[in-house]
Amino acid sequence: MLCNNNIPKNKGLPLQEKSKEFIVIELLRKGVISQGKASELLEINRYDFLNLMTKYNIPAIDMTDKELEQELNQDIFKEEIS
């Protein structure tokens, strides 16, 4: 017996669009496509895409602790010596 509680609610988007959104989000989550490509595929602007990423709990900046530490320790005001 199929329980109706297991069926995702379709909140205003046609099933085809919702499916496309889910597939694109999963490709992004797995690192197959970039945020820019994902927003392009979904035909939405970057601002709306960032909101969508929030909805799916995907961080806008995906760094390891080590990468973040390196970024924070960079001297961004260091003059380039030619």
C-alpha cells in the first residue's frame, strides 16, 4: 500500500520542472556542474539560484577547512614586487 505521506508535494511547479530542478541540484552537489551552469540550465538568475541552493542546504562556498584557512591567511594587501 502506498502511503500518501511519502509522495513529495508539488509546490506550484509542474512535475517536469521540479524533476529538472532536482537533477540539476544533484549534479551541482556532486560537483559535476558549476553554480553558473546550474543557474543557466534552470534559466534563473544567480540571486534566485543562491536562494534555491539555500533551500537544498547547499553552501554557496564549498571549501575544506584547510582551503578556508589558506584563504583567510592570505595577505590581500601585499604589493606585487616586479
